Amino acid sequence: MRLLSRLDVRALARRVAALRPRRRGGDIVTVPEAESAGRERLRDLAALLCELGAELLRAGERTAEVERVLHDVAARYGMRMRSFVVPTGLFVRVGGGPDGRGGEMDFAPVDGPALRLDQVEALQTLVERMRAREVPFEEARRTLREVRDRPERFSPAATVLGYVLLTVGLGAMRHATVPAVIGYAVLGLGVGLLRLFGDRLPAVRTALPVIAAILVTAVSLRWAGPLLHENPTVLYIPPLIAFLPGAALTLGAIELATGAALSGIARLAGAVNVLLLLALGILVGTELLRARPPGGPASGQLGAWAPWAGVLLLGFGFLLYFSAPPRVTGWLLGALLVERLVQSVASEFAGPTFGAFAAGMLLPPMATWIERRSHTPDQVVFLPCFWLLVPGAVGLTSVSEIIVQGDTAGGLDSLVTMVITVASIALGVLVGAGLQRRPRVSLGEPVPTSPAPAPEDETERTGPERTATEPTGTEPGR
């Protein structure tokens, strides 16, 4: 008993607890009451969060993920945050009390072209830094400006070559013959030059899908038959790959499935609008010129290896056209091949719908696995793999069949197939994301304004007004 009286049981328990391994998860940041922060700091933080959220939306992030990122960053700065995010803009309110009153609000629209893959990587690197520590406002703004102003990694000639590879890759996955590949390359070169010219003239950016569809259709109808001995309709879709809204259709379905109805409807409406513009261009092209009959027998298919070669060409096209960092080449090509393999095997096993579901379910864990081992942001893998599944090509085919060819029955069948494919991919992505757990940063209880001095054996703190403790749980990511 005398020995036990000399033993400080509480101190011993604290030391034992400090020795146990900590779980890898999020942080709980404890700060003074947000109302005590200066109004200028609140305004600066609200403006910074709006700017960051707008860039994340341009990078193709889901609105729910944007809200999670902004919440974590605001918590790292020690502030409560509420946001309203849609694909075209976002409102952010910072500070105030738990009842939702007070604080500062800001708004930012989402305009400009989508970010390239090298810009996405730089943006995600900044996000990870801001989630890990409190980055000074000026440093964060300067980094965001550098992300926006980052020059293209490759020359215009290499960018156009990348678009040619994208076109040939998609075409080889759909219809692979030697004359068709030549047609894909020529039409891809023309559309690549047209996009290069249109990106430098924002005034014609809206009409660019219609112009490209008219030119592709007219050239296919005039020369595809007599020169390539191919049906002109097989050449319509691949050269328009950059306009196909496959990712928007899938993301819209995911938004609807997760309860973000407004964002989901907005994405789906934008995707349908693009499909209608492309179908309108195809319709105008068919009215300008009539198809000429083939001048000879049709060529045979290249073989079973052609679609796999198309996947590799698609990957190299992404690297060049979207300025991806060269170090991600092997990871990106591997991810595309694995996605194609899983989709093909699952389709043979239980049909194309299950194949789309299986490929979508594999995507989130595979992207996270690649991110951990190569420090490559998962969006760099997500975006190309969405294009690989190409529900946008099926959608354009169905719309063009209804509008151009008047094949209502066949067009509706293709349209139903597109809807089922998109829903299958979205459901698979949701299931795959649900199998993962990501760390979160949360706000704890406010520290008293005059804290009592800590005992000598108290666990060390990270600062006079902020402590990071172990989380009580995590939330699923994408």
C-alpha cells in the first residue's frame, strides 16, 4: 500500500496512452471562438475559399468533394464554413456562430476552360498542403495564380498530335480497319487544328462543336466512300472525342445518386446540350452533301489486338493533349489497360451493363492506390478513365440516329443503352468510393480565453491556441 501511494497512477496512464500507436486519420483542430476573429481575416478567407472552390470545379471535381475540401481547409484555418456549390459557381460563408448567424460571405463564378492534367496535379498538391497546415493567404493566392497561368507543357504541334492519337485510339476501339484508321487520323488532324485555333478565340468557343461536326460530316460524306471504301457514319464520332460529354454524364448521374439534385441536373443538362449541338452539326453536314457510294469492297478488321492498341493510343493522346506530367505515363497507361480488361472480362461474364459497373467500381480504389504510390492526384487517373468508358459516344450515336437518320426505334434503343451505361458506371463509382475512408479535419470545442497552466507531465501541445488531437472517425471519400 505504501508503494501504491507513491505511484502517480494518473501520470502513468497518460504516459501509456501517449505510447500507443496513433491511427492515420484526420485532425481535430481546436481554436478560439470564430467570432473573435477580425472581419478582414474572415473576408480574406471567404474570398480564398471561393477561388479555390472555383478551380476545383474547373478541374472536374464533384460538388460534394469540393464542399468537403473547403470544409477541411476552413477548419485548418480555425473557422466554421458553410457553402452552396453548383457546377457554375459557389457561395461560401466563413465564421459566425454554431447557429449559422454572422460571419462573412463571398461568391465566385466558374468560368474559363477546364484545367489540364498538369494544372490538376498542381492544384491537388496545393489542396493537400492546405489540408495539412495553415498556408498564408498570399502564398495560397500566388499558387492559384501560378496554376491558372501555367504554360502548356508541350508545343502546339505536340498538342495536335495528341488529338490525332486520341481520335485514332477511340476509333480503333470502335471500328478498326486500315482505311478507317487513315480517315480517323486525317479528320483528327483537322479537328485538332480547329480546336487549337478556337481556343485562342473565346468568341467562337461556343460554336466550335457545331462547326467541327459540320466539317467532319461533310468530309466523311464526300470522300470516305470513294477513297476509303468505308461507311461515312463510322467516321463521325471519333474525331469529335474532345467534345463528347461522357465525364459530364457520369458525374451528373453520381451527383443525382448522392442527393445533389441541382448539381446533377445542371451537369446532365449541359451534357445533353453538347450532344444536341453535335447532332445539329451532323444534321447540317448531311444536308449540305450527300454520301457517295463506296468505290470498292470494304476492308477487313485488323484483329483482336486493335482495341488494346487503341487504349494505348488513347493514353498517349491524353498525355500530349492534356499536358500530363511525363512521370505519370506508366501509371496512366496501366490504369487504362486495367479498366479495359475489367470491363471486357465482366462484360463477357454477365453482359455490358455489369462490365460498366465493374469498371466503375474499380476506378476509385485504383486511383487512390496509384495516388499513394506515385503521388499522382487521383483526378489525373479519373478523367482519362471516364473517357475510356465513352458513354458520350453512345449518346451522340443515339441522338444522331434520331435527328439525322430518322431511325426513332434504333435511336431510342441506343439512348436507353446510354442511360443504362451511365447509371451503371455511376453506381460502380459510388460503390467503389464507399469502400474507402478518407481523413477529415474537424473543429473541436473552443479553447478558454485564459487557459489554466498545464501540469508538467501533460502531453505536449502544438501551439498556445491550437491543438491537434486524434479523430473520432472519418468519412468516405469519392
